[in-house]
Amino acid sequence: MRKLLLFTTLLMMMNISYAGEKELVINATSLMYDKDGSRVEAKGSVEAVYRDSRMTGEHMVYYSISREAKLDSGFDLTFNGLNFSGKTLDYNLSSESGNATEVKMKYDRAYISGGEVSFSHDRVSLKNANFTTCDLESPHYHISAAEIDLYQKQAWLVAYWGIFWLGPLPSLPIPVYVYDFKAGQKGKKNVMPYPEAGVNSNDGFWIKETMSWHLQPELNGNYNISYAANKGVGGEFSLQHQIDEDRENDANISLNAAEAPSGGIEYRESFGREIRERHDLAMLPVEVYKQFYFDLNLTGRERINYERVSKTPEITLGMRRTTLLDGWLEYSAAVGSIAEESSGKSLSRENVNATVWYPIFDGFSTDLNFDASLYGDMTSWLKILGGIDYANRLNNILAYDIGYSHYFKNRGQSAFNYEKYRFNAMDKIGLSIYSTSSAGRYMFSCSYILPDLEPQDIDYTAGLMVHCFNVDLTYRAMRGEFVLGFSLN
């Protein structure tokens, strides 16, 4: 009798499995079925697996006709590479989508929560939501928003009608905020929604507040309001239209009290094999891009090197940095019609530019750049620049780079002032020092004209890291430029 009782108890403690339909398996301490099999109730250590999705909890009801699984006493869900936990879950197997309440999740380096959540393979939408990339129990910053949408395909997070909190203090209302999880791969930063400020010789002191707008993953952009001591109040509106993974359109228009409007439209297309470039010395993220690109640029009064330049239009076809033997090669060919306000010239311009870089040994490398332009007034400018470089990483946080450059050929001159800005054909020597640590990122670079060691550029950059965000400082001493901004890690 005791043996029979022991056997019965062990049987009751074992998980019972349900596999009533293809690809769905339910394990639980107990399972109860309706007579027609349309409803299955699972209790105790519930685990349900469907394709790549996995649900766990203490109580689940599954309806076979509607193919819906409902958990009402807490749950954990693995779905489309995401991990959710929350209070209640309704999951539809047919559409592979669902709804949940009181959800917390982690995506990439972000911590996201929401009172009400709907999800599918394309989008996760959270109501009454919070977002941060700070992993502390009391984060240095977070965004609370009426709605947060996560687009996994684009690796974007969009917060609507939110407040940016610095520690426990609400610091700034934000109608829309976009966080790009692939910003580092694109050579960009996710800025904090605080004003950027700086000083330069053209604008004097300036301050600019930039905000995002977002209609859909393929159509979004920025707008800003600015003030410059030499130009007064201004503003800019920009949009980006992502046609597909390799094609996009950009447009922008700028206004200020002292100058005529400026702006432009650009179409970009990338094609060819995928290139992954790692910047080991500068300790930057891996950049991912297609080998070739086509660019059509139509601008009016674009600002280049403090000059106002119009391209009506300019077309460029090029190859991005691509492996050649043990080094790399990149080149471009451009043709366009260029107008410049300061010189009063409006001319056609054809340009060919190519750079070859090759390692020699033990940190030494050499490069050669060919740059040739032909202008509509039949003038031309040919430059052939060579250099030798030594780069070394001293440890995990400190590296440096020493370089020497020489113009083998400098014949002719540009017809436009923006191309001649601070140009000098003498030999140069330069030094760059990089430092990356938990305290921040720092860079110092300088170049001197030989043989008199006259300084050409002296630049300082500091990203002071406060755990999860940076205060970014850049000072270009020889140009009199200073910029202060904020970015998220």
C-alpha cells in the first residue's frame, strides 16, 4: 500500500506534457482538458514552447480554436530574440503577436518597461513606458513616455510625449525622442535632448536645441531652433526617407534672421558586398557598409568651410574603403555644377579622388592620395599627397599615432574658396593621442608645417563619461572653434 501511495505522489509531482497540435508543446504540473479539446488549462511550473517562442508561468489557459495562450499569474516570454517578464500575457500563435501588462524587458543595452504592451515581429509598442541604458538600480537618466515603440529591424527606439529625467529630477519635456542602437556602427552618437552650444568666428557664440520627429520607421527626421550672436534666431528642418536597406533620401531647409534660406535634397544608394571595418587604434565601434555607393546631391547655399556653396547638382560614384592585398583602397568620381557666393563663380567641376593605404611592418604604414579637379573655366588642380605613419597601442586605454605627409605634386589651384580653406602644400608632421577608459574618451591631435614647425591644427576632444552618458567637449584652437554637447552611451 505504501509503495502504491508513493508511486501516485511521484506521478502527481511530475510535469505533464501536451502536444495537441503541431509545434506547440506545453509542460506543467497538471493539465486539464475540456471534453471537445478546445480548452487546455495548465497549472504549476508551466512551460509552453512554440517555434522560437517560449512562455513560462504558474497558470496558463490555451484555446485551440483561436490558438491563443493566456497567462494571468506572472510570465516570462522569449520572443523574436526578446525577453519579456510581466503580469499577464495574451499570445496568438497564428499571428505570432500578443498583448501583455506590467512588462519589463531588455533589448541590446536598453532597459524598457511599460504598463500595457502589444508586440509582433515588426514592432513592440509600450504604453506608459520608461527607457534607459543605465544599468544602475537608480539610473542616472531615464525617459518616461506616453508611448515607446521598438523597431527591431531598424534597431530604433522611439519615445512619444515624454520627459527626460536626470537622476530623480524631470529635466526636459520631449515630444519625440529617437534612440538608434546602431549609431556607433554608423559613426554617429545618440545625443541627449539638451542644447548644444559653441563658438566660432562665423557665428560667434551659438546655442542650438534639436528635437526628433517620426511618422514611421521609413520617414523621420529632426528640427532645431538656434541662436547665434552674429546671426540672430534661426531654425532647421530635416527629413530622412529610407526607401529600403540600401537606398534613402535626405532633405533639409535652414532659416535665420541674417541670411537667405539654405537647404538641399540628397539621394544615396549603396550596393555591392558588405564591408565590416574595425577601428582598433581609435577604439571605435565596427562600421558596416556596402562596398559601392551612388550619390546625387542638389543643394542651395550649403555651408562648407564657412562658405555658401550650391550644387545644382553634383553626382558621385565611388567605392568605399575595400581590402587591397594587406591594405585598402577607396576612390570616387564626381561631376557637378558648383556656385559659390563669396567668389561669385558658377562653374562645372569634375573630380577624381583615390587613396591607397598599405601596412609596412610593426605599426608602420604608408598611404598615397590622388586628387584631380577640372573646372568649367578650364583651370585645374592636381594634388598627389603621400605619407608615412606609425601607430601604437600602449595598453587597453592609451594609443598614439605619428604621421608625416608630403605633396609630390601640387599643380594649379581651385576656382573656389571653400576648397582652398586653410590649404597649405608644405610638408607636415602630426601627432594624435587617444585614450579610452571608464572615465571617458579623450583625443589630442596636432599638425605642424615643416620646416619651421608652424602649427596648422591643434584639436582637443574630451568625452567625460558619467557611467551611462558623456559630456562631449571639442576645441579646435587654430580655428577658434568650441563645441559642447551631450551624448548617451
